[in-house]
Amino acid sequence: MFMTLTNPKNQRTENIVDDLLVNDSRQYTESAHAEIFRRLIVTIQEFNLKSEKTTKFMVLLAVAQVILALAQIFLAFKK
């Protein structure tokens, strides 16, 4: 059975996995693995960017809480 060689870059991840299960072509297998790893790296980079933004926001909220706590302490001693 001859299978036409498809470009993994043009496939959805599910299709790549399905094709890897039935395709014996070494060229396709290497290309598919490279594409899956590329997508994984992109996903990790996007996650890191989002988590970096979240971390900065959480630090800002923590600083605001400290300022509010200090203001409450100052006002409590002022009375």
C-alpha cells in the first residue's frame, strides 16, 4: 500500500499522530516528530509568556495588599 507523503506542518496534531501509527515512511516519521516538538516548544513559550504576565500582576496585588496593611496599622496607631 503506497501512501502519499503529507507535510506535517499542514496537518492537525491529531492527524499527525494518526498518520504516525500507520505510516512506515522514515522521512514522514522524522518530519512528524520534528513538527510535534516544534508545536510543543511554541506551546511552552506561550505558556511562559502568559504566566510571566500573571506573575507580574500577582506581585502588583501583593504590593497593594502590603500598602493597605501598612495604612491600616498606621491608622490604628493614630487613634
